[in-house]
Amino acid sequence: MSTFEYEQAFSRNIGWLTRDEQNQLRHKRVAIAGLGGVGGIHLLTLCRLGIGKFHLADFDTFDLVNFNRQSGATISALGQPKLDVMIQQARDINPELDVTGFAQGVNENNLDAFLEGVDLYVDGLDFFAFQARQQVFAECAAKGIPAITAAPLGMGTAVLYFLPGGMSFNDYFRLDDGPEAEKPLRFLLGLAPARLQMGYLADPSAVDLANRKGPSTIMACQLCAGVAATEALKILLGRGPVRAAPKGYHFDAYRNKLMLTWRPGGNRNPLQRLAIAFAKRKLGL
């Protein structure tokens, strides 16, 4: 068996990247909180892009309900910590990785260490982890760290990212402007103003925001990872146009549609306020 050589392992990236850019990515540090549906495949995709340093956080273990979408969910991984399984998979791609793991997930006690020396944050938290997500994005804004969220919705992805000096996550989503029960709705409608995924939902009873349950697909998670890695490349290398919040986009593979979104003021935008009010009435909130 040949020994690992970084330059050879990622040589097929050259052409879309220059050798100097590939070397830059080798020394970039990306933080990912949550290593489940999107977080795990974010990690593996960024590893194959050649990112060399990671801060990773997850407190959960793999279960059967993860099999439809999570990269690390296999029979041999049942009951195993997601953090350990995904670090092993990442090191099977690049044994030279510099990885720091946070086995308690992210919280106010370790957030400073989690983001120390980080060049980019990529969101992999569970959809309903609102407190942790608000804390992480707020700290990214305070530290001047770019942050990406690519949400798996139906069979597509809705993408938003927040750049230093621009609109913040909390200013865009305004999750605290309503009661706790409203947060899933505010987050969902903020992520996807175009709502492309709603036209083909086959069984609406599977969506239960009150009990924090909803359907998912592997296609959406894989699309998220491809898009997030592309945005990561542009941000980390200073290449290509970036479309930061309150601008975003939503690509839906099932509908073969791409929508560029723009909501000045985020969820305070009149269109968003109407959408939230209509959804609240429909859901009886």
C-alpha cells in the first residue's frame, strides 16, 4: 500500500484550483457543529476538497432513524458517537488532518474554544437546535468569522451565509420576536422564502413542527454539501461572487428550479411577516 501524500491525493482538484489555492485550503480551519445529516457529509466533502484543519462538535450517537441520510449511519456504527465515527471517516480520507473534537456539542462554556482560530463556520446543527444555533452565529459575528447554513429541504437546498460586517443571523431570522412555538416556523420561512419544496410534499402529516419532527432525504443533504463546499471555497480563497444575507438562493432538484431570494430586513420584511402570519393561522399557533 502506498503512503499518503497530500499533493497526490488531491491532485485532481488542480485545474479548478491552482496549486497555490490547494495549498491555502490545506492550512484553513473549518468549524462544523453537528455531524448528522448535513454536518457529516459537509465534513467529508470539505476533506476531499483538501481542507486540512477542523473543529468538530457533536454529542449524539447513531441510530436506525439516521440511515436514510447520514453519512456515518451504518450497522457497524449503531450506538457509536457520531463525533468518533466521522473523525475516523475523515482521517481515512486524509490521515494528516488536524482535528479537535468537542464531544459535548457546542454550548456557552466551550464556544470560544470551538471558534478559536477558525476561518469559516459551516452549520450542521439539528433544525430544531435554535438556542445553540443562535449562540454560534452570534459568536461568529462577534469574532468576524464567515458562517454558512445550507438547509436540506425536500429534495433541494436553501442557502444563506453571513459575512463579517453584514447582516447577522439574529437580525435576519428574528427568532426571538415571537413565542418559542413560533421559532421553527420563523426559521423555516427565513431559510426558504421561495418555499419550492412545499409543492410536492407527499404526506403533510409527517411534518410536525410542534413535536420537532419532519421528513428528510439524502438527496437534499448531498446537495447541501456540494453547495456549502463551493461557497466555502469562494469565501476561503476570496474567489468568485458571494451572495450574503439578506440575499440567498434555493435550488430544488425535484422541481428543476433555482430561485434567487432577497428579503431586506429578513423576517421583518413585509412579505415575510405576511407569510409567517398566514402559516401561524394555518397551523393554529
